[in-house]
Amino acid sequence: MSGLPVIAIEPLTIRNLSSTLIELKLLERFGAPPIADSAVGISYITKNITSLWRTPSNPSGSAPPTPTQLAEQANDFTREDVSIQVDAFATLKTNIQPAKPSSRETLRLTFENNGERNRLDTPCSTYRSTTLTPLTPNPQFNYTAVYHAENSHLTLFSSANLQAWMRELKDETPLSALSIPGTHNSPACYRALPSVRCQAVSPKVQLENGVRFFDIRVQPESPQDPSQGGLLLVHSVFPISLTGGKYFSDLVNDIYDFLDKNPSETVVMSLKREGAGSSTDAQLSRILKSHYAVDTDHWYTAPHVPTLGEARRKIVLVRRFRLDESLKQEWNGAGWGLNAETWADNTPNDTCPSGDICVQDFYEVLETENIDKKITYSEAQLDRSAACVCALPSVGTQGAGGPLGKQPIYLNFLSASNFWKVGCWPEKIAAKLNPAIVDYLCRKHNAPGSGRQIGDGCTGIVVCDWVGNNGKWDLVRCIVGMNAKLELREKRP
């Protein structure tokens, strides 16, 4: 053991992505419980370490120990009062030595804001968001942390109510200024070909956990009969379920139900015609107009980017299909729905002719090595969106270069696949891409000193695969958390 190289650990860096100053007040360090004989084997070591976390009220050892439990069972214990302030949206490199994961240490950090204290034990699970434990009853401030042990980097976000996070933003906010979590082939969560399935959980569960953009592909079931509104949910030419057809109408009803219960929210829906058969875009547009968007209380179909107030409790239609001639005359001849009917195929960066949508949709990852290229393109799109400064009517419209121009919706697909390569199926790519983007958002996105242009830090719409897998909503939480700077601008007088 003595011959192993000593790996230097960087001091702890804290990035505060909340809208208020936060102060680190207390450090507590707990060593692992003593192990009598290192030769007894790994099973005994594991049992001994786990006992630190296991109590009669917590027999599985899944919950963090209390300070008393840690102090009683740890090998050593130190406590230090400190006063380290981290401003809102600031990053501070401290001289604090983080816990050494290999030694099973625990470093407990207690933060304070306006007299309220919150506690966090590190190291946390890497790339797994953790809610800080409030030490004050009915706290006003709640925080979520993401800890990257390999970089000794801790990121703090204001905790959002994911079921209704849009209610914190003003009605005047343009939808293009928001950081919005989305999903690719959103309803493709059923038992299906592994190259077809893109999601771990249902659209209903996605909505409840903060997702506000759905990517939907449909196939008209009876395109020649205008009286029939059946639309099958598909992924390319494949059904999204091997156990029977799934229908757009059921998905829409789930969205209506969610929006009626959460009227502060909106769902941006990208719709595209795919599947087998000989249906046309014109037929699809007529079906949508006659059988679905006829409910104007639940649909926003104007051909311009709405404000949040215009979109609340509605589905905002982003159409990736051409219109029937009759619908081109809607909205005083401006058309129907946000026009995204054309963008360059397999593109790292393109803007639709309408100027409303700027997209990154590089998806042909033919080899696993190309995943790094996909990550680079995704990060570049995040940079473009982050640099924007929203023109808020109540705040003013002057930027460094004069009046702020139109801000498009930045649409950033993290999805990619290759039918013939197991390592390039959606779930496999998401397992690499999602943690990489969490890391980027936490450590680099809109970060001063990075050489990037600094703006509101908006992510745009980030379209993901396999979010919510095994209860992991870290990427969604990070994206929603990036609205904090915009919220702060809106609340300033």
C-alpha cells in the first residue's frame, strides 16, 4: 500500500448559482469508523463502513447520519467555525480540503442565508443532485447541490418546485428567454426496440418533474378521411410500443390535465409527421386544426414566440410540417404555429427561416467516439444561448451594444443514435452525454473568466433522452436552476 502514488486533491471550489449571497459558517469533518483487521476481507470493511450510516430508525443505512451519530461512530471528529461568503452567481476557490473519497471521510458543510441554515454532507454521489437539509423550520430558502468529487467542485442552486417552476417568472417574460428542460421522442417510454425507446418514464411523470418541452412524432391513421383524427405515436417508421399502438389523443389529455392543475405552466410541443404510409404534411395540419387545436383555451398557435403570460395553461405549437393552403391564411396571413418546418439535417447549428428557432440537432453518431463531438456541439449551443440578455419591458431594453434584438428559441438536442451500434443506442448515449452536460452547466456555463460572452445564462430548450432514469432528475434541476439570474433581473425595481 505504501508504494501507491499520492494523488493531490484540489481545495474545494464553491459556485453559487442562486440569486442570493450564501455564507459557509461551519465545517465538520468525520473520519471512517476504525477497522480492526484489514486482512479480514472487503466484506467486513464494507459492513463496518456501512454501520456508520445504519441506525434502528434507518436500518438500510440510506439516510445521512445525524451529527451525534457521526460523532459517536466516526474514527475522529473536528469542528471549525468559519465565515466564507459566496456572492450570487459567483465562484469561490477556498482553501478547504475536501473529504477524501478513498478514506471514507465525511465533510459536513453548514451554510447560512438571512439567519437560516442548511447542511450538506460531502462527498455526495457524483452527478447526483442533493437537497440540502434545512435546519430552520419552514425555511424561506432551499438549496440543491451537485458535487463533482474529481474536481472538488460544489454547485449550489435554489431548489425549484419542479411541478410549477414557471410561476416564479413574470408574464412579460418571452418564452425564448427561459431555460427549459425537454425530452426527445417524449412518449417513447414503452417496451420497444432499444434503438426506438428514448425515455425512462412517461410524459406524465416528466411533466411532474419539470419537463416543459415535448418532441412528438405522429402518423395519421386515416389521412384520407377528414372526420377521423387518429394519430399514432411513432419514432421514425417504428411504433413506440411493441404491445400495441399509442395515441396522440391520450397524450394530449394528459397534458390538458396537468396544465389545468398547474395553470402557471406551459408545454412547448414540437410536432412532426413520421411513420409508414402515404400521408402528407397538409393532411396532418388539417387533422390537428380540426380535431385538437380547436380547443383554443389549451393551444397557442400564433406564428410568433409568445410571452409566458400568453402561453400559460396552453400547448405552444412548434410545427415541423408544412401547412395546408387553408392554414397559411391564419393569423392575418402569417400562418399557423411557430414555423420550424425546415432546418438543416444533422446540423450542429442552424436557424430556421422564420428566425424564431436556432437549433443544434447533430444526431448521426455512427461510432461511440463521435459522442465527444456531440458533446462539443451541445456545449457550443449552450454558450450561444447563455450569452443572450433578455429585453424585459419592465427592466429596459438597452444592452452594451444598444437596443437588444430579437432572441430566438435555442433548441439543443442532446439526442443521437445509430441503429446498428449497441453503444450508440439512445440509452447508451444518454448515459455519457447527460452527466457531461450536468458537469458543464455546473462548472462552466455562463462562468466569468471562461472567455465566453456572459449573459442571462439561459440554456434555451435542452432536449434530453432518458431523464428520470432510476429517479435521477439532476439534468432537469440544473436546467431549471439556470433561470435564477433572469428571475433576479425581473424582481429588481
